[in-house]
Amino acid sequence: MTIFAELGLGEPLLLRLEQLAYATPTPVQVQAIPAVLAGRDVMAAAQTGTGKTAAFALPLLQRLSSEMAGAGGAGGAVNANCVRVLVLVPTRELAEQVHHSFRDYGENLSLSTYAAYGGVSINPQMMKLRKGVDVLVATPGRLLDLHRQNALKFSQVQTLVLDEADRMLDLGFAHELNAVFAALPKRRQTLLFSATFSDEIRALAGKRLDNPLRIDASPRNSTVKQIRQWVIPVDKKRKTELFCHLLKVNRWGQVLVFVKTRKGVEQLVQTLHGKKISADSIHGDKPQASRLQALESFKAGEAKILVATDVAARGLDIDDLPLVVNFDLPIVAEDYIHRIGRTGRAGAEGEAISLVCADEVDMLAAIEALTRQTLVREEEPDFVPEHRVPMTNGAGLVIKKPKKPKVPKSSRNAARGVPGNWVGFAAPAVKTGRPPRKKPTARRTPG
Ligand code: AMP
């Protein structure tokens, strides 16, 4: 078994890992840490919750601090408005979280770190960058804004990390990423991390990475094994009722619930509040401060239920979350993997339940094809849907019920009690067309 000390990390980081009770490196860390330390480009596919943040943060912190020490404290210093390691992430929440990890792991080092993202005032960020920072974690749009306003220079960037790279493309950041690549120094290290790798991502890596070490720490697009997943078929209009019922009978502790739309999120939260159940929400319409506050109060165990749109699906690290509920299935199948990855983290067990209505069967089929499994269905007594959810076969196909064979006319007559093939027997006339109009009734004049 490999231990952290064998991977080339120095004493201050090893001490910190001991304090954090990280006993052994995870598979992605075993492969990535020595490669990043050696300055190689890396393209890593790792399941959510496998420790990929530490896989890039630890060796980058190590390199930054050795450069500082090696040059007598001067050579590795960052210049005004400059940054040495740039980490790009798709969402504000992930920016905060990754930044928090850098700070946490680097507690015994004297390196500066910062997170910059949109939705908050740019001025404090510009002020903070004046002195330069060793590690900047940023979302692509705000990063480019800061660069355009000369608050940020890329000349000292030695490593670029793309975290959740596929998500960045899903969110339409391709243009911003190209602009960042165009502005960065040509000589640099590039690390690309993602839970899932689409063909688009592979193409991006082929264009932007230099002979990368490819790490596949998990079978492609598979879901974490410790997560027990199943589906409860239900009619669309009864989802809220079913959710409240399950919450009560199963006495669920903390639950992260994913709902398709912002409106849907707020409706569910209101229903729960009406039942005196503590619930909070995260979605794109909420200001950044209240999104972070909702997350913090959920993490602290103050809110029992956190209802979110897919904005919260990626990267959020919530300790020991036992249950994720897909109130609605995600439109993009990959999001299913990210959503349920919020539970069963770092080897813990978890459950993921999806409430699926007939309309969602194509999404269910796509998820099953992507994760190469047929999800178990468990009907909830009293909630068996009127609109049955068609069967799926785990290969992306919806199995439609075979149509009833057409009954020949003669046997139809037989069923109506009309003997077939009887010459001279007239079948009863079937009335067709609109019913005769009733005679208009006389209007009563107001008395
Ligand atoms: P990540 O996949 O980076 O979001 O990490 C998931 C969780 O695993 C985080 O809570 C980390 O603190 C934790 N973690 C990362 N590496 C290790 C390790 N080697 N041993 C124990 N926990 C770890």
C-alpha cells in the first residue's frame, strides 16, 4: 500500500495530512501527485468523492512552496496582480470549496490563495489581487473580467487546472476557455480533472494538453459502488405528496433533493415549511451570499433538507451525506452521476432515490445507458402511478408495451353477440357524429 510520504510531498504537507487524518492516498492521488510534482500535464477521470481536489492541490502547493524556499524566498515570489497557479471551476460554490481545500491543505505553508467569481462586487477582488496571489481559484467569466480590467496578469501562470472541465463545457464556457488559453503563457503545465469525460473534453485535451498522463481512476461514467440507487415510479402530480410521505415514514435525517426548475425548488421548500420542516434552497436566482449561507447551514446540520437545482450538483462536498433524492431526473444524464456523487463520498455508504414519472422515461433510459445498469424499481404502496412508467432495458431503450393485435371484424361482432358470417343479419346501427342539438331553452328575463 502506498503512503503519502512515498509520493514526494514535504514535511509541512505530510503533517497537515496527519492532522486531517488522511491515512492513505486514494488511487487518483497515487497516480496524479508524482506526475504533477514532475511538471507533467495530466488528464484525469475520477469519480466524484475520490479525492481529486487533493490530487492536484497537494502537489501544486508542494511545488509552489519549494520554489519559494529554493530561491531563498525571493525567486518564487508572486508579482503584483499576478498569479502562479490558476484553477478554473464551473460554479461559485465549487470555487469556494476548492479554495477552502487549498487553504486547508496549505495551512502549514505561507502561500496566498484566493477565490474570485461572479455575482458579487468585483472591486474587493481587484484590491485583493493587487499584491498578487500564489493560487487563484476562479470561474471563467469573472476571471476574464478581471484580466480585461488589468487587475490580473497571466504572465506568471505556471500551472492551469481545469476542474470539472466537462461541466464548464456543458455550461457553455467553451468560448471563455478559448480566450483564457489564448492569453496564458505557452509554456505551462495543464491539468484537466473531471468526473466524466465526453468526447468533446477529449478533443479539448488533445488540443490543449502536452503529452498528458492519462489517469482513469474509475470505470468511465460509472457510479460509485457504495451508493444504493433505486427508482420509485409515481405520477407527476403526486411527487410532493410522495416525498413528504417518504420523509415521514422513513424518518430521513439529512437529505439533498434535486429539482429541475428554480420554481419547483421554491414550491417544494414552501410545502416543507408549511409542514414545519426545516428546508433551505440553492439555485441560480438566489444571491451568492444566501446560496453560501444555505450550504453552510445544511453542512452544519441546521437545515434538514437542502433543495437544489443542478447548480449545486457538482463539486459540493458535504460530509457524511446519507441520502440524495432526485425529485426530478436531470435532463443531462451525466448530471445524475454528479448529483448522486454528493453521497457515498470517500468510501462512505449512501442512498440515491429517484422519483420518476411517465414523462421522464427517456431520461431514465439515458441514465441507465450511461451508467450501464437497470435501476431497481420499488413501487410505494398507495402511490402506484396511474400513468405507468414504461419499462427500460438498461441499454438506453424504452420497452413499449406491444400493441394489442387488431381483432378481425368478425370476432368483434362475435364479442358483441353478433354471429359472424350470418347472411341477412343486420348488426345494430352504431350512432356516429354529433348528438342532435337541443332546442334552445327560453331565456328567463331577470325578474
Ligand atoms: P473530492 O473528491 O476532492 O471532492 O474529495 C472528497 C472527500 O474526500 C473530501 O471530503 C476530502 O476531504 C476527502 N479526502 C480526499 N482525499 C482523502 C484521503 N486520502 N483520505 C481520506 N479522505 C480524503
